[in-house]
Amino acid sequence: MKKLIIAEKPSVARDLAKALGKVPQKEDYFENDEWIIDSAIGHLVELYMPDDFDKKLKAWKIANLPIIPPKFELKPVTTAKKKFQSLKKQLKRKDVEHVINACDAGREGELIFNYIHELSGSKLAIKRLWLMSMTDKSIREAFTNLRDSSQMQPLLDAARCRSESDWLIGINGTRAVTIKRNKASSRQVSTVGRVQTPTLSLVIEREHQIQAFEPQTFYNIRANFEIANGVYQGIYQKPDFKKDPNNDRDRVDRIWDKDLAESIFETVEKASFCQVSESKKRSKQSSARLYDLTTLQREANRLHSLPASRTLQIAQALYERHKVITYPRTDSKALPEDYVPTCTELLKRVSGDLQPYAHKVLENNWISPKDKRVFNDKQISDHFAIIPTSNSPQKLDAMELKIYNLILKRFIAVFYPPAEWDITTRITEVSDHSFKTEGKVLVDPSWLSIYGKDQGGEDTLPALSPEQDKEAKLLDSELISDETKPPPRYNEATLLSGMEGAGKHVDDEELAEALKEKGLGTPATRASTIEHLIKEKYLRREGTELFPSLKAEDLFQFLHAAGVEVLTSPAMTGEWEQKLRMIEDGKMSRATFMEGISSMTKDFVEKTTGFDETKASLKETNLHSPIDEQPLFEGLNSYQNESGDFKISKNIAGRRLTVEEVGILLKDKRVGPLDDFISKTGKRFSAMLKMEDDYKISFLFDNSKNEQEESIEKEMIKTAQVVVDCPLCKGSIRQTDLSFICSNNKRVSDDGTCNFRITRKLLDKEIPIEELKKLVVDKKTGLIKGFISRRTKRRFDANLILKDNGSIGFEFPPRKKKSA
């Protein structure tokens, strides 16, 4: 009798055939006297859709909800019917004694195989192959340790529960929300889900924090000091500093009171010689732990700007096709405690530029089974950390090589002792005020040398000499005004971190702990969740940043208004993950879990479909209807009077109108120009809005405002102060209330030909006269702080540069280099 093996993908079947003695290929599978090796192509079987149970359920009607099947039925995926039928024949063969599940080791692989096995009607006993690596040696070892199906039952139960609960919430939630929102004039499907909706909430909450952010002004005092060996700078430190619990932006060097800052500054300015003391300490820096998938995706995004989905694709190719790394879809950063010999062998096989670093580990016996950062069975569930295999990389493309090198470098580095730094902290006392200066010298690069940071470097802090008697001369000081910055928007790397650490957003300790272990989604699904949100137009990428769309904002407003916030919170996912893990551990039954999900589904549908927007759910504004002067309210989709006879849509061309903007529109019949409208092609544009006589809103693209400004500026120029000679013509640049403009500019001179003009306030930042003079004379200003981006609403610093054609550009200070 033969043994049938079903792998998840054809490439894995091919590797198994090779490892088991070069089993010959027969059609699209492999077979000899002992083995039949076939494969799926991912998911071949899926759950019935509602209309598979009952054709009437194809219609999206409230009367059909909730849809809770008494039993979940299976069907072949439409595009994979042929392959399913082929596997069904294999499972029905009379010459097969048992079948081996060789799908990916984890919850999803368990589901893929068992769905196929169940739908085929096979009675064959099941064995489980649990693969961590695709090398021939690892495959053969795994076959000597096959697991019984009884061992896998808890994992299978959890997999079925996850699949069926996602179906119940996704199908019922999406239909209920879409039906209700379509009645409110929205004409788009509003998908919701246990992972995608809480993930979206992270981005929306961050956007609200940015929009509501009010910058606080603070002050730094910096001073330059001179000693025999050179000059150094110190920063004022508040005495006996304790962080203000009510101000998370409080720092030891930030003074919030302007009068106090000026008082301290005046005292400091009068000083001459200052007392100096310093201390030194040795600081250690350990290497980062081994990669799990999420950390690898974050690093690849940070260093190589790769989307998370692309990193997973590359890692999967390195695992399956090239066989140079272990299983990548892992949430563990540790290795099995018996993996010391394996690691030793892997380091022996390292070649190329990294070979000396690998051999140094072996020469110094740095691999220790006692190192729990590396070898820790308790931190491994289904899979261990991503590490190289014994196979040498061959024919990798450029990006595959970059990802492989990230994994290889971290694998070597994790065994090195910590790098060591000497940190010097110098305190300079100026009239009883302390100024702090730090110097840092790398004395033992250790693992940092693997990343090219093997130079000790020079401390930029000039050393004190004994003969100075610990005294420095104050050269000058500066009082600097700055503002706090809003939190940054999510990019893919930080959103992956947010999904992984979603427990921080949950108050319940047990649920937070469940999310600490699993987070939102799994390492294998987080990338696809982000891509799904982008595809559904809930999120959009702009550069590297992720923005929530109006569709997302509207969805969340509706969910909150309907009282079904449970779906927006990571707490629900935390509770699910906690219970799924209990099922895997045999501490909860599948039936108990599904009863809870069914109850939650019914409650969600009842609240959603029963919600009606009434006056109680409307928010009163200070506006009034032009029809009857009745108060206007802000609803989910419009500004309206109580009767609903008059409405203005809140969202126009991908932009939300504020109450203030609607007020101007009602009063003046036009508003703008407004920024950040989004065209059908996804491009941003600015325009005015006009209210027609029938109260309909239309775009108004005209130059009326510019014409008005030109007329005003023409009068202003007559008495405007001359600032500097024009760099483009023989005219003079004058300062009006609106701009710095050449007297020969056509806006203010009938026969003018010059085009030099720069607005006094550029991107919400007043341009100082001295910087304007630098721009004219040197073609470049100094660094100007506090511009506000029209696109991101975030502050940024830049130099203005004068181009040859008279236009103005930005030059940004150099960014810190990314380190691998």
C-alpha cells in the first residue's frame, strides 16, 4: 500500500519528491511504489456563500439578516474545481493506506488540507508533517516525526472557528452596514471585519490626533563654551526635573513659560566663567533579536521602502523556491533550545564577505544554550524565528539578495556580545543653571562591525585638561523658540508595529495579554489586511504615509452612531485570539466559542439595522437654513435642517467641509479656494465652491480672488517700503501687507515684465525680512522652521532657494542615514 502526501503548493510537492528519493513525476504529481505526492494550489475549498444555502439570500435585504447557517457547508473554489477533483481521486484510491497533510505548518495549513479531505468524503487516516525548513535534511527529519491527527484536532478546531466566525461577522456585518448606509445615499459596499476594522481604527484615531493637535510653544537655551582643547555646546536643563503627568511632551530641556525662559537667559548672558564637572560610564548595546515576519517587514519597509506584502512575497520565494531561509510566516523571534548544533553548522557554511564574522562566533564559542534571547522553547508556538538554511544562495535577484542579507546578518549578529560605548556627560554650571553636553565613543563595535560600523570614531566633545581646574568660558548663548510636533502618520512599518502591539490600545489586562501574544491578525495576514484596506479605498498611500479616506471616516461615524463600536476596537480581536488560543490548548470547546460569535452577530445586526438617524443623533451647529432660518444639524452625511428639506453634503470630491466653511458658503454663496479636493484620477486640486440659486453646490474655477488681490496690491505698492534691489531686473523689491514684490511686477505695474514675488506668509510661515534679503543676495535663505504642509498638515523646516526663473523652491536639511 502507498502513502499519499498532499502539500499546499506544487513547489513544495516537488521538494518533497526530491527529498524522499527523487520520486518520479507522473502528470502533475509524483509517484513511485511507496509514495504519491500531490498538492493543492492554496485554498481549493471554501465555505458556502449565503445564496448557496438559499437563492433568496443573494438579495441584500434587512429581512434576510442575520444569516447564521445551522451547519457550514463546503464547496470547491470556482477557479480550482479541476484541481480539487484531481485530489479527490487521489484520496479515493484503493491502494492508499493513509494520507499525510504536508500543508504549511500552522492554523491556515491545517484548514486548507482538512477542507479538501472533508469535501472529498475521504475515509483515509491522517498523519501530519510539520515542516520548519525546506532543506532535504529537514524534510527527512520531519518524516521521522509525523504527528497523529488527534494531536492536531485542537489546532483544527481553532482554524475552523476562525474561518466560520470571520464569515459570520464579515458577511452579516458588511451586508447590514452597507444596506443602512445605502439608504443614506452612500452607493458603495462597506466591508467590515474582525481584523480590518480595528486596524483601520488605528489609522483613523491617529488622524484625529493630528487634526486636533494644537502646538505648544516651548523654549530651549543653548550656550557655547570654550576650554583649552576646543569649543562645545550645552543645553539648559530644568532643575530637579520630574515629567509633568499632564503633558506627555514635557522634557528636561523644555521651558514652557516665556517669562521664565527670558529671565534665565538674561542671567546666563551675564556670566563669563563657568564651573564644569563630568562623569563617564560604559554603556552596552545588544544586537536585535532574530526576525519574525512582522519585524522583517518593518525593516524592509524602513530600509528599502518595500510594502509588507512584497516583503512576504520575497521571503516566501527565499523559503520555497531558493530554500535558503526557514519558514517565514512566523511570529517567533526565538529558536528551539536543541538548535545549538544546527546554528554551529549554519555558521560554518557562511561564505563571502560575512564569512569572517561568522567564523569569529565559532572561534570565540559565543553560541550558548543558556542564551534565552536566542534559544527559548517557551517563545515558540507553531514556528521558530526566520534564519538561513544550510543551502547557499544561488541566482537571487537584487531584492531577494537584500532580504536574504538582512536575515543572514541578524542571524550572525545575535550571537555576538553587546557593543560597548563610553558615554561622557558634562555639566556646565552657569550662574546656578545647569547645561548638559554628551559625548559618545564606540569602544568595542562587536556586532555593529557586521553592519559596517566598526570604527571607534572620534568623540566630538573636546576633553578637559587637568590644568583648567574644571572651568570653561561662556562664549555666547541663544534663546530658541520652538513648537511641539503632532504625532506622525502611520506608514506600513509603523502600522505593522501598531497591529502587532494592539494590546496597548486595550484596557482589559487579559485581552491585552492575548493581543500581546498575537496582535491584530497574524504575521502572514497583516500585509494582506493593509492591502485590502487600500483596495477597498479605506486607506490611501501618499508617498510612504497612510491616510484614512472619507469612506473610512464615514464608516466609523456610522458604527459609533449605531452603537456597534465593538467592531472598531482591538478588544474584540483580543477576546477572539484569547479564546482561539484556549481552543488550541484544549481549554475551550469549539461549540462554546461559536455560540458566542452567533450571539454577537445577532446583536450587531439588530443594532445596525435598527438604527435610524434622528434629531437625538444629530449634532446642532450655529448655522441656519437659508430656506426657513431653522437651525442646521450635522448628520452622518450632510448638514441639514431637522425636517431634512435642506441638505448640504459634508463630502465633496473626497474632501470634508467643515462647519466654518459651510457657514461662509451660506453667507457669501461661495467659499475658497479650498485645498485637498481629490479628482477621479486621485490627484489633489484646489478650487472654490459656489452655491447656486437652487442651493446646489458646484465648483468655481476663476481668478476673482487673484484679481481682487492685484487691485489691492497695486495701491499698496505706492507707499510700500523698499527692502532690497530685485535680483531679476533693475527694479526694487518692496514690502506690502501681502508680499515682497518687485516694483516692475506686472501685478502692480501696467508695463511691468518682472515676475519676482513671494508672499509674506508662505505655508502659514511669515518670511522674515532678513531671510528675504539672504534669498535675494545669496539665492538661499537660512533654515526656516515651521512651514506647514498643505498635504500632510505637518510642520517642516526648509531653506528657500531662488531659481534662475525667479520662482521659489524648497531645500530640505539632510536626513539621518538609515542603518541596516
